[in-house]
Amino acid sequence: MAEDFIRLCETLWRDWLAESLDVSSFVDATFDMNAAPEPYVSFNAGRRPLIALTTNPGQTMPHQLRSHVQQGKGLLNRGMDYAEAARILGPFYKRELSPRNPAKHRITKLLQLSTLLGTEGVLQIDVCPFHSPTMPKKLALIRESAQHGLLAMYVEAVQGYIAAQSVVVVSAVGTQKSLRSEMKVSPWLAWLTTIAGLDLKNASFVRLVSRDAKTTCGAFVSSGSGVMKAHVLMMGSNNLPNSEALKVLAEGLLRPAS
């Protein structure tokens, strides 16, 4: 089951290069199909990486354009398989993204968390492999993933691949109420949590950042048999907290299950 995801990613890559991807009208209208699919990116990922589950690649960059890839003008070329592309893309993003880019900050924090947890680098996996300049409509994406099509097959493969691996999800949430263990999560947050393999009913809640009496960043966590799962919720920002809060998160994940 785990290898199904890797094989599917290679098929996505080859079919995109051949301009033969069979996608639904929703996918075609929502995402930039002229940009290379980017299902996962490796940041020094070893055999036991920390999986960072994210939504989908953002706005298209020049090196991802079909014309650049097919003509070998830049970072990627049609002679490589996707596994090689993923190993190249990670160091490129880490090096080239602006320090002010939230994605750059998130990569840095994820690598810090991986070190604290003793995992081997970070493998960033997107629940949708296609680029879009803005966040796709959440409920529409959930509905599409439940259909019998390429995206549904892809999401199922992602879920199977990461089921027995350590996973962290990072989500922005509203700023009205303090985050707490008994909070009701939205369908979107619940969907991501399910894909990550985190059972909220049996998860612990760790408070990570507080302002006065209000918890502004927290995480649902669970661990067992060497597998750690976390869904980090941060008010107003799709990112991870500061280094001290990351240590608290790591302690919560490394604590033996009760």
C-alpha cells in the first residue's frame, strides 16, 4: 500500500510530461495544469522522515512551467523521474525562497521539529499535487476527493502511505476563541486530520502559545509504537510557533502514551 503513492507520483509526472493527464473539469478549472505536479518534496528526508502534510503547491514558478521542463531550461527536465525532482526541489526552495516567505519560515521550523523528534529530515506531501495561485475552495476540494477520479485516487494513496509514519499538519484557525481540547473542528480540519491518521477522540491537546488567558496556538497530538501524529492550529497563520513552543510540541509527541 505504501508504495502505491510513490508509483502514482511517477505516473502523474510521466503523464503530465506527455500531456495525457486525465483530470476532472473541477481540477482543470481550479489548478494550473501547465505547471508540473508537485506531490512531495524532500528536505533531506531519510528512511524515517517527519511527514509535513500540506494542502497543495502554491503559485506557479518559472522552473515548474511545462515549456521549461520539456526543454530542460532550468531546475527540472523530462529526463529525470519524480523522485529525483523531489530531491532537487527541497534544497532549491530552502535556498531560494525569501526569508519573508511564510513557506520558508515553515520549512525552517519543520526541520527544527524533525531534529527535536529524532526523525530523519522532512518529507512534505500535499493532499493535492497541483498548483494554484490561491487556496482552492476547501469544501469543493473535499467533495472532489470523494469522487471516483484522479484526485480521489491520489488522496487515498497519500493516506495509505503516511498511515504508519510520523506526521505533522499545520493549519490556520480563527482568532475569536481560545484554542482548547474540547473545541469543535471544521470539516476541513477534520478531513486533514483523518488523512494524517490522527484520531481526535484519543488525542491529547498541547497548549503551545498563550496571550494572557487565551491560547493562540495549540496542537492535537498522539503517539504510539514510534509513530507520532500532530495537528498544529495557529490563530491567523498557517505556520509553526517559535523554538520554545516547538520544544513543548516535541515533548508532547515524545511523551509515552498513557
